[in-house]
Amino acid sequence: MVVRSLNSCVLLGHKWFGVDINKEDIVDTFETFVWEPAIVKLNVLTAASEAACLILSVDETIKNPKSGANNPPGALPGMGRGRGRPR
């Protein structure tokens, strides 16, 4: 019922209407001074872009071809710091 009422308000051109969970009805969020959704959207976009940058930096580090060129002398290619399990 609430979603239907909100949809009808949006179709009538009321762009500031939203759901009031305390009254279980729709309200004009501009008149009731509800600003949190805008702040939440900014925080979500900031967090998502930071996560994407972090993923890309890790991906670039893993795929860096120069990282394999710094093997210590005597190390077998493709092996890490340890020599693996003894046989």
C-alpha cells in the first residue's frame, strides 16, 4: 500500500516524497528535513570507488611482470621465499 502511494506521488511530479518508517506512510522529505539519504548516497559512492581503486591496485601488483625479476641468487624461478616442502 505504501509503495503504491509513493509511486502515485512520483507520477504526479512530487520528487521529494519518501517513506516514513515511523508513521508507516509517505511524507514530503523536504518539508520534514530528511537529508540523510543524500549523505548516505555520497558515502556509498565514496566507499565503492575506494574499494575499486584498492582492487585495481592489488590486481596491478599481482600482474606486474617486474616483480618476478627480483629473485635472490640461487632461487629457482617461480618459487617464493620458501623452498617448499622437503622431499
